[in-house]
Amino acid sequence: MRAFQFPALVLAAALFFAFSGSALAQTPPPNIGVFDLQKVFADSNRGKEVKRALEADFKKRQDDLQKKEEEIKKLSTELRKLASSASANNDDLRKRDENLKNKVTAYQEQLAKYNEEMRQAEERRMKPLMDSVVKMAGDLAKEKGYVMVLETQRAGVVFAMEAMDMTSDIIKGIDRKK
């Protein structure tokens, strides 16, 4: 009798694992949604509009900075040429050097101010879009029964099942709700 029990146990275990494996393969994905915020910003019409607006806002400032940079390079070249000439006047050299230093300092201050203004403008322009993305993610989560939604980049998601990815739905949703 014992001889029959062992094969029966092995067969029962094999059937259990065979059916439990196929049952696991058929289980729905966990109720967690994910989305790629950078892709939403890059691919959505609203994200593209924000990017174009930011570029337009700062094109003139970038041009002004580039002109000042070229002026500094020109002054620097003139100063080097003057310093290497035998007829250079020390007072004239000192004044030009001081002028160049002042222009470099003003340029650096303007660049720092420009960078801060650009950061603030980007934050200001992105906030309504970000608010829309968060609201859309919440609405979709409720609709699809997700208990949690993660942003893939910030959460460090390395892999997520395609069924969990809400990115394209968010893009469609925020573009539809202009």
C-alpha cells in the first residue's frame, strides 16, 4: 500500500504546481498604475505648448547674453593684443582690464539672474500642466481600480507590466481637457 501512496503524492503535487502555475499566469496585474511624466511632457500637445512658450520667453534673453559674451571675447582679445605691444600704456591697460572685469562680472550676474528667472518661469508654466497630470492620473486610477499610481522616473520603477502603464491615457486625457 505504501508503494501506491508515494506516486499518488507526487502526482498530486505535480498537478497542484501545474495548475497553480497556469492560474498565476492568468491573474490580472496588481492594482498599481504607472506613468512616465517626462513622456507626458514631451508627447502631449499641452507639454509641447509649454515648451514652445518657454523657448519664446527666453529667446531674447539668450540673444542678449550671447551678444554680451561676444563683446567680452572681443575686449579680451583687444586687451591681449594691447598688452603684447611694446607701446602699451600701463594706465590704459589697467583701465581696459578693469572694464573687462566689470563686464565679466555683470555678465555673470545677468546669467545667474537669467537662470533663476528661467527656473521660476518654467515652474510657473509647468504647474497647471502638472496639476492636470496629477488630476488625470487620479481620475484614471479611480476608473481602472488602481490603489496606487507611481511616476516611473521618480519612483525608480525599473519594470512595469504594459497593462499598468497609464502614460498614453494621461496624454490623451490632458490634451482632451484643454
